[in-house]
Amino acid sequence: MPKTLQEKIADADERGGKYLADANEAAERGEHEKAEKLYEKGQYWLDRVNKLLGNR
């Protein structure tokens, strides 16, 4: 069954937050290349939230 709009938004928001948290942890450990990739993934999902909300 397809996800509702609210489910898609919640999923994207959760994924974005998780990637950003992982990126912060990687940055604190000095793993800057890994952190940058994780920040990009997090930003992708947060951009998706904005798109789903009609903000873009």
C-alpha cells in the first residue's frame, strides 16, 4: 500500500535527522570526509521534506 503524504514527510524527516546526527558524530571523531558525505545525505532528505510540504 502506498504511503500517505504525512508518512512520506515523517520518513524523510527521520532519515534526514539520522544522517545529520551521524555526520555530527563523524565530525567530532575527525572523520571529515565521511561527515561531509553524511551531511549531503541529510540535506537531501531535509530538502525532500520541504518539497513534500510544498516549500519548494
